[in-house]
Amino acid sequence: MSTPNTPPSLASLTARFLVGRSADPATETCPPVELHEAPSGFRTDVRTTWAEALVAAGVTGIQHPAGWPALTRTMPPRFAVALCVGNYPQMLGDLGQLFAHAELSSLAAPSTAANDNALRTGERMRKGNPELTLLLGVAGHRLAGDYAAAEVLLTDAESACTGRWRSVWENERAANLWDQGKHAEAVAAWERLPAGAVKSFNLGMAALFTNQPERAKALLAEACENLPESSGWNHLARLYSAMSESGR
């Protein structure tokens, strides 16, 4: 049990992260949800993972695509999880492997697995949320490891992503660079983002997985201040922060 002046232990943060949330944060009630078993044995529901997958875009209350439940069931664990469209904190599924590696940079290697059609949206969403629809398409290609296709779609989407969507687009471009192993380029792109939770989380995550624990600690502390305590992204930031505290 931690006191207000004592950081919680890594064990307690891990437990909190694993428990996660059982309801869609966009609703006040807890309707029936479809459960699935993550690779590490803890459960997450589709409504929660979908809500978390939209945090970087700043949108809520949108129905998930038909392919989302299957994608989350088959997604292998990832470790250096960027806060971007299509990603959700529970992608970090194998905590045992995370803690077993002394060299965290080895866990930031590119990975593939998803069906790139899993984030295909319907006509209603394409008309009502054209920018988000384009960026979900980018995320689908990225999660499938088709980074070239993601880059093509990013280029096509650039002119449509104006106003507040511009920084969301920039973040997706950085995430695509990060996931394919172009870490220095990704960090440079994240550095150009406006201040906020997305920037500090992603730069902190990148610092942790490129062996810069002191830099990670400060950035992740800033992310925690800017992310709601109920958010799985806040829990993941705290978990990463605790790892940076241990010098990992």
C-alpha cells in the first residue's frame, strides 16, 4: 500500500493495468460486452479497447468496425506501444517477457499480425468522420505490418487532415515510422507535435525503449498528469514510468 508521497510499486501498477476497465468510458452503464482472452491471460473487452484506440484522435461514441473484435483476439503482444489511432494499452499482453528483458530496445522491433481490412469502416462513418476513416485505414495497414501501404494512405490523407486533425495525422506518421523500426525519425516527428498527453507519452515510451530511462521518467510523469486516471493509457504510462524508475 503506497502513501500519497510514495510512488506505487511496480507490482501494484501491473495489477492495476491488468484489471483495466470493464466498461466503455463513453457510457455510464455497463452493457453486455464481448470478452476475449489476451495472450497473458487477462481479459479485455471490445468496447474498452475500441474506446482506447480512439483516444489519440480525441473522439468518442463511435461504433467499432465489424473486424475489430477479431483483430483484438488475434493481435500478438506488443511492448513499445505508441499512443495512436488503432493502438490500445492492452496490446502489451506479455508482461512476463517485458520484465524478463534487461535490454528493452530489443522489444521495440517491428511486428506484424493484423488483417489490414479489420479497420474498414461503413459508408455512414466515411461520410460523418472522413478524417478518422482515413486514419483508421492507415492504422489497419500499420498493424498488419504493411508500412508502405500505410505511408501511401498517409500521403493521400494529408490534404484532408487540416485544423485539429493535422496533429493527429502527424502523430500517425510518427507511429508508422516507430512501428517499422525507424525510431530516430519517429522521435523527431513526435518532437514537432504540440504539447500534450500524446506527445509526452510517445516521447516517454520511445525514451524508455531506446535506453534513456531518465528522459523517459520525466516525460511519462507529464503524460500521467495529462491523461485521466480512469484511462488505460494513464495506467500504461505509470507502468512504463515505474520501469524507468528501476533504471530499465
